[in-house]
Amino acid sequence: MSTAAEHAAGLLSQADALVVAAGAGIGVDSGLPDFRGDAGFWTAYPALGQQGIGFHKVASPDTFRCQPRLAWGFYGHRLALYRGTQPHAGFGLLRRWARAMSQGAFVYTSNVDGQFQGAGFDEDRVMECHGSIHHLQCSLPCGDRIWSADDLVPQIDAERCRWLGDLPLCPHCGALARPAILMFGDGEWSPRRSDEQQVRLERWLCSVRRPVVVEIGAGTAIPSVRDFVDQVLDKPGARLVRINPRESEVAGSADIGLPFGALEGLRRIDAALGADFGDQR
């Protein structure tokens, strides 16, 4: 009887394309918090815990309107954290697997941290369904324009979760700027960049015949990634490898789930694939 990792390796070896579908769990092995419940969130942000402010409240347009320094204290801290985070070795394994497939890979992620681009994935092959913290937009918004956050230098009072100094402003109208991220209860998000990514993803999916989806760290609480995976699995020939330490069950008998964290699950599959799969290590 083959192991789950061997089953997953068999699916990968038969595929012509790799779809990487990633939720917050993929970043845990890079040292990033996944904000699982208020307790986990407040461990990462004790200043907000002292005030009883949960993730759903601080990550909202209302907080930018009513408490902009608190909102930018939170997002400015996250921006600095993500800029300084080194993607773990599992990202490199995914890239190597993709090079072994004729149609390569496309990433679909609910994460806003930019880890896939930081790990060397092609910018034109990444779909960020919730936007990116590395881009900004107007908080009104005055239009659908999105611009880079590269010139933004966060200055944060971490003990109070407060932004210090001048707040970021929209260069077009002078209103408060905000991250180009889909927040909770968000009617102001500018989806232009994500819409363009979606078009590229759909075109690519039309060109593949036997895609294998490697879903990593995507749960059911916020089902954006899982909903996308279900759509891909409607395609004849598509198969699923699900890596999740708590929710690894799969519906299809030909698919497989591995109850591990991201890096351990990916390493187990890579060991089952062997050194001859894709480029030499």
C-alpha cells in the first residue's frame, strides 16, 4: 500500500500543470502568524488584545476612517514584517516541481504577504484574491488606481500599535491611502490589480489538460481558496493534493490529503518524487 506522499507524487508525475492554492498556513513555517482565532491574533498583537480589538475589527475600512493611526499601526507593522520574512524551503520545492511540467505553474493565494514573488515565482503567474499589502490605494477611493508601497517606510510604536509621523496619502486627491487589500466589510477595495491577475489565470487554465492542485494551509473558515479549488476540480483530469494539519480530508477517491504543516508535507512529497523529478537539486 502506497503512502499518502507516494500517492501525491504519482499525481504530480502525471500532471502537465501545477496549480498552487495557498492559504495562511503556508506562511507559518516562514515564521508568520496565521491569526487563527482571537487568542492567536492577540499573541501576535498584544496591544490590540489589551484593547479587545480583534482581527475583524482592525482589518476594516471603518478603522481607517475612525482610527487611522491604529489601522496603519497594524498594517504598517505587517508590511515591515513581510518585507523582512524569508520564504521557507517549501516554496523552492514547488518551483522545482513546476519546472518539470510542460505548462509550468500558476499560484492562487488568499495571502497578501507577497511571499510567492519573494520566492521567485513569476509575477504574471500569481493571483492574489485578497490583494497585496505591497500596493496602496485611495481610501475613498477617488478611482481604481493602485500604486506600489515600495517607498513607504513604516514607523510604528509597537507597544501601542500606532503609526508615527505623517500618514500615507493618496497622490491623486490627498485623502488617506490604505493597503490595496480586501478587508472585512469592505466596499472601498479597488480590485483592478486582482481582476487583471484573474484574467491571466483563466487564460492559463484554458491551456492546461491535466492540472494537479497542491492546496496548502487553506481552511474552511475563510473559504476563498477552497472555493477556487472546487472550480478547478470541475475540469476533467484535474486532481487535488491537500496539505493541512487540521483539515486534510478530500472528497474524491483519486485525490489525497496529507495531515501535515506546509513544509513537512512538501518535503514528504518531494522525497517520494525522488531526485530525478524536474531539475537536479
